Amino acid sequence: MQFSELALYLEKLEKTSSRLEITRILSELFEATTSAEVDKIVYLSLGILAPNYEGVLLNLAEKMMIRTLALAFNKSADEVKSLYKKSGDLGDTAEELSQSTVHPSQFTVTDVYEKLLDIAKDNGEGSQERKIEMTSSLLKNLDSLSVRFVARIPVGKLRLGFSEKTIIEALGISDTEYNIYPDIGHIAYLTKTNNLKNIKPKIGVPVVPMLAARLNSTTEMVAKMGQVSVEPKFDGLRIFIHFKRKDNIVKIFTRNMNSIPLETFPELLGVGKFIKAEEVILDSEAIGIDPTSPRLRGAGVFLDFQKTIQRRRKHNIKKTAGEIPLQFQIFDVLLLNGKSLINEPYINRRMELEKIIIGGSLLRVDENTVTKDPEIIKEMHKKYLKMGLEGVVVKKANGKYVSGRTGWNWVKMKEEEGQSGRLSDTLDCIVMGYFTGKGKRAQFGLGKILVGIKDGDVIRTLTKVGTGLTEAMLVEIKNRLNKLQSKEKPKEYEAQKDLIPDVWAVPSLVIEVTADSISKSTKHSLGLSLRFPRFLRIREDKGAGDATTLGELIWWPYFSAKYGLAFVGLLLPASLIQFFVNREVSRYTAITGKGIWSGFLSLGKYFTYPLFLLCFVNFLWLGGYASAGGTALFELTRFPLSFSDRGGTLFWSYILIIGFSGIFLFSKIIYKSLENFMKVVSAITVLGLIFSAFQPEVRVFAGEFFKYFFNPLSIRWPTTWEASDSSHLVTAIAFAGMGGFLNLLYSYWMKDKGVGMAKYTSKVKGLLIKEEEEVEEEKDLVFADTEENKIMWKGWIKFLNFDSLLAVTINAITAGLTTLLAFAILFPKGIFPTGWKITVVQAQFFESSLGYWGRILFLLVASAFMIDTWVGLTDGVARQFADFTYKVRKLGKSFRFWYYFWLGFLILTSLITITLAQPGVLITIIGVISIFAFVLYIPALWYLNYIKLPQEYPVFIKPKKWESVTLLLTWIFYLAIAAGYLWTVF
DNA sequence: GATGTCTGCCCC
DNA sequence: ATTCTGC
DNA sequence: GCAGAATGGGCAGACATC
């Protein structure tokens, strides 16, 4: 096959992301290949020349390829470099350069393969220059598409989206043969020539190693694996020992199936003395031992990994072997005297192992404990950590030897719960600059960052970080650093010359990094570095500190800003469940035409008076909403100029409260006015939120967010938790819909909407609107048991179901979207404003992404939404209170009187409460009260609607049994939350 | 001979 | 090695 | 949950350069 033809296949594969489709294209390619070439095609498309264990190395990679391209296409190395930085892929760069000239391609796949092999074979003095020349002449004689792929091979990054596993699938075979004969080219050849037969592990041919997956819960381990063997995890080199007594054959392979010459580990020359078998393949971990330490029954003190790996060398072996003797911790046997054991249960393999290994200072069989008890696993993990090991590896007792990491067979312990790395503390580091990304990350212009910490007056490098960054975070960090970038290295920085980032940044941005351990470093100017560093989050001053905190628009964003997605899955169920409360509240009013407090009062004053008292306390804080609207307006206008934040907020809040009180004076039917205003503002708010959610900076977070949003099972307890947030969480759940006593407002809204029997009662009118006829008292309306009424009733029920559902849905959408915004905008920055300042912070974001007008729009809508909420609640609560006081006969006065009385009272309290410096505590109490309110009044609703009313009203109003069940479940839900809250508090 | 740079389907 | 992402 | 592709520190070896 011409290489150019292969290149066409590779191009198609590169463009495809579906693995099924990739597999299909690959099998098409193998179909079109001769058996003489299939191995070479497989190797080249994986970017290799031979299986790993044959040790064929090109010794030509990134830097030399840059020189090669410069030579081949007559450019300077700097020109090539700058193109490479842009594309992030040397193959793409090579293709781009080669397009300037026409090169007819004559090479077959075999030609290219052999030329690359020649390049690999060359070594010795002058070989670097020769390799460059050979590679350059190869590239010059290929068409530009072929150049793209050939240039990528030495760099080892084909980026075609497939690897051995996919090739095995494309060949239409299982991986059993490959796993014990991991020469993918040869396997492809055998498949093509129909010679693939069942084989067994062979001395001298590595087996694809079995790897451990990671879990952080021992319970989950037992759940997934049942009975397990618990063993220590050593920090050394994974070594496979192949031994055949005949001819004293000893071969050694690493985890990556690289062969290590026996001379490297001379102690294994005589390994046969310690093995009671003719032929074995052993799986082990080699660890360096401190030779000066006393040996207890042969066992020594382990050295760390950096010491151990010094044994992987060609020179000075004798001296190093004396300084760092190796101990081989054996834990598995795959072949024994000609018999494959890979399909035997693990404990059986171990039993064989114990029979054949003579333990001493060279070989030791790992100790192990067989158990089903998660607690024992936990204890052993702690024990081994204390001993300076890496914890435990937990293995399914009856598991076969399964190559790779598939399935749950071997598991290592992820960090302990409550920790995000094995380092006891995470580190806050200064971002010193960034490097442009390679491959997929090139499009973000940032692939990794250089971080350091302050050391006196200078800032020294500590590590680079590239893992742990989501694509959204790459964008975020890039944007931030662009504002901080510096042409020159800031003078307080100290960095060695191979750690010069592509772009410097002045010290400002701080990120949180975790790692497994701290190591000594010669590369980093601090003299220390991190082992397995990973990015956690951006750190920022905790920002806005005002303690004022409000209902559902604040708490959910607060949680997602602080704890990410941990509780997001709870929002939807918590808001939807309020549907069952709302419809019962509405049902009562639809049947009787009366407000819900009338119903409660009919149950007796000992129940109702305390409940009302709770309700009264609950609504003292209404002013907060007005104050949130005021904040937004002050932020928007910055008027009056000399005012502080607090003063400005108060100024605008008073204006809003006084201005919007006009509605109460002049509206014809107050509820109707409010409803219309609310409709407009809600529509603008929802549209604004949706628009915001579609901004690219937010959109990149949306997929992840909604995956959690729609999955209640994703709820998890965050690893760090502030005790005070228990109350906040309860508050968030209560406020997911309306919350506690707020839900009772449905009764009064239904009343003024004129739903059901409420059609026949009077409505509340504005103070200055003359009543045409004073309806002093609601009569007990008669609801006759007629067929006509029955049909009407069905219509009402439909309406109130629809209305209640619509309300919770809109609530869930708005709360969901604001929470998404908080997750996208605030969480990455580590800001969790504890108050209504969240709107201000969001507005700042919109200014940077949408410009000035985006910010204005956002603040306007936010203030309108907030004040609208205040007006709506003030009206509703005044009616609740009025209904109560009106019905307590001895107080006298009309309903209208009481309504205006309470309206005045609430406006006054609003004016007062917004001046309180610390309303935070009060608000938390209210969240908790709300949950207990549900617990108290849901049974009362049930009694009214399911028992009491059916006795007085026509039989068709009686709810179905299943409706009783839904209400019971709702009650249990809140009861459980209330109980859980009490549990965590006490 | 000492030092610097690059590579390793390195090892973890 | 760890982590994220598309399937 | 899999497979693939981003990314880390630090070691020795090989070659180039001073």
C-alpha cells in the first residue's frame, strides 16, 4: 500500500470521534491491507515500530523534530517553533510547511517503516545530525498529508483517538491472545492469516499487567468484590520475573512491558535458588532497601521511590547495587511449570506462590488478609500508611488475572474521605505564567501553568500544573492571566531556564494545588517540588462579606459557589415536592372560597395560635428583598456619590419600598396588578437567565451542571464542610420552592384569582379605590351536589394542579439557572458571597463578558425581580395575617381594615429590618422554622381536605387515596430533613 | 573532562 | 502517576 | 465506566558542546 493511501485512512480516523465508527474504519483499512504489510500499518498507526519489549527506540522527539522540520522545509528553528506553539501539533505544523512545495509521494508503507527503522538503528557520535537528515529527506519525499502523520510518529503523539484496544476490536478478536502475547503487529498478522490460536503465557514474552482501579470507600470495595485479599502497596518498580531452570533463563519486564537487561538487577541471576519450580512468571514490586538498617527476619527498611529507581541503570551497577539492594515483593504467579494460572482464582494463585517461593532478603511473598469487612480494610490501610507504605491494594479473592484496569478486580485506596490528596494540606500557589497547550489544549491557548510560592522577597517556582483543569477552567485562567501578563519575567521571580513559560504573569492569581507528597528538586528554584501535583481551584479573597442572605435565589447559588455540584441534584426534587403542598393549600380555598387560616382556625386555637406566632416571626425579615433590589440599583447608579455601600443600599431600598407601596394605594384589584407586574419581570428574568446561560463562558459548564441537576443520586457530602452550613442547607431545601409559610400564600392568590368557590367572594382593592359594596363578611357558601358542579369542580382541580405545577417548575428553572451561573462564575474563583451581593458579583462578570450594557441590563432586571418579590410577599403576607386576625372574632374590624393594618406594619418592619447590621442569624432561624412549619401544617392540611371537608361538601370533592399517599410522603420528606437537622445540631 | 540538552511508547 | 472528556 | 489524551517530578543514558 502506498503510504499516501494509509494517510487518507488516518485522516478519516482523526476526524472521527465515535469509537464505533473508528473501529469500522479500521477494519475497513485492515481489509484493504495485505498480510505482509498489516503489522507495519498497525505499528505506524500507533506511532511505534515494534512491540515495547523489543526496545526499538528512535531517540528523536519534539526538539529534534523541530530541527528536522527547519532543515526539511528551509525555515529557521524559531519559525517552526512559533508555528508549533500555535497549532500544538508538530504533524500539523509539518504538513503546513510542506504545502509550500509539491512533493510527489512514491513511498509505500513498507518504505516508510524501513526508513524509520534505519533512523532508529543509528546511534553513536554524529547520530543526532544523521537522524535529522534522514528524517528530513523522508519528509521531503512525501505528500503533505503523509507528512502530517509521519512527523507525528517520532514524537509519539498520533492523536488519532484509538489505541491497541480499538485495533483488537477492529480485528474482530478478543484480547486474550494479545494480553499474553502483546505484539499487536504480530497479532494482526496472525488474525489476517487465520493463524491465531489459543496460546498460553510464554517465558520471555511479557504479559499485559493487571492494574488496580481506585476507590475511596472500603464499603464500596466489598460491595463490588465480595471477599477480598488485602495487601500492602509498595512504592517501587513493578517487575515481572520470568524464570526457567533449564539453561537458567531469567528475563525481566516492567509494567510497560519494557524488557530490562538482567545485568541491571544482578541479584536475580541466582533467583532459581529461591524458587521451587522449573518454570514461572512472577508479578512483583521491586523496592530499594536501606543497607545500613538491621534486617528483621530478612526484611529491610524501604527506601523511597527516587532512590529505588536509581537502580534502573547501565553503568555503575555494582556500586549502586551495594548502596540500594533490591527486595522483590512477590504477589502473583501467572505461569507455573508449563501451566497457565491466569484463569485461576487469585487466592489459589497465592497458595501456589507460597508453596514455591523461598522467602528471604531477595524474594518475599506479600502478607495478606482475606476478609469481607470494610472496617478491617480501613484498619490495614492505616497500618500500612503508618509503616511508610502507600496503603493497601485490595484484590477480589476469586478474581482471575485480568490484564488492564477493566472491571473491579484489584483496587487501590484513593485518598481518605475528607482529603483531596495525600498531602495533609493543600497549597496555595502564585501563578507565575503559563504554557500554550499541545493537541486538544492548543485551542485554549493554555495547557499548563507554572506556579511558585513566596520565599522572602522572591517568588520561586514549585511545580507546573496541568492536570485537574477542566476546559472551562482553562478558558477562565487564560482570561485572567491575559490581564496579568507581562512581557518580561517579573523581577521578583526566580526560575531556571528550562522552566520559562510561554507567557509570564505578574503575581496576583492564586490557585489551590494538591499533591501526593513533597520532593526535593534540583529543577525548581525553590529546591522543593510536588509529586503528582493537581489543580484544585482558583483561590480568591472571600470577597463580599455582608451577612444578609435571602431565600431560594441566594441559597442554592451559595451552595454551588461554595461546594460545586455536591448538592445540585437536590434542587429539583426539593422544589418539585412543594407541588404537593401547594395543591392542598389551593384545594382548600377552591372548595371553601376561604383563606387557609380560616381552615386552621376551625381546628382550634391551641393549634392555630402557636402556628401563627411562628408565622409572624417568620415574616419579620421581608425587607431583605427590598434591600437586595436596593443594592443592585446602587451598584448600577453609584448615586448618591458620597454614600458608602451600606448607605447607598439603604437609600435605594427606601426609594423602592416607598415607590412600590403606591401599588397598594392605587390598584383596582391589588392582586391583578401584582400578577401583571410579576409576569413581565419574571419573563425578563427568565429570558435574561437563559441568555446568560448561553454565554460561552457559562455554556462550557452547563453540560456538567445539568448532568448533576437532573440526577438526585449525584448528591454527595462535600469533602470539606462548615458546620454552620447545616442550617443553611436546611434553609436551601425549605426555600427551593417557596418555603414554609410562604406556601400558604397560594391560598390567597387562588382566592383573588377567583378559583373555585373563591369566585363568589370579594377581592382586596387599593386603599384609594372606593368599595362599591362593602362585603363585610364571607358567607358560608353553598356548594350543591349537582352534576353541573361536579364538572365545574373537575375543571378547578385541573387548573389548580396546573397552576401549582407551573409555579414549582418556574421556580426550579430560575433557581436552577442562577445556581448554574454561580457554579460557572463563582465556584471556579472560590468566591461564595454570603449575601445578596451575589447579584453584584454576577453583574461584574457580565460587564466583562457582555460589556457595559450587559451589566446594566443584569442589574436592572435583578433589582426589578427583587423589589417585585418584596411587593408580592408583602401583599400576600398582609392577607395571611389579616385573614387570621379577622377570623378571631373578638378583635372586631373588617378584613379590609386588617389587611391595611398589616400592610402598614410590614412596610414599617421592612424599613426597620433593612437597617439591621446582622440579620443573618434571623434568616437562618427562618429557614429552619420553614421546615418545621411544613412538618406542623401538612397534617392539618390533610385533615382539612381529606377528612373534614368531605363531610360537609359533595362527595366528589374527596381526594383519591393515592393523593393521600403523596402528601404523606411529602410530610415524611420534611420530617426526615427536620430530624436530620436536629441530629446534626445536637 | 565537565556541563548542557534531549529523550524515554522511562518510572512512578 | 492524576484527571478530564466523549462515547 | 471505558478508552484516550491532556498533564506532573525525577531518574539515567546518550549525545553535543564547551
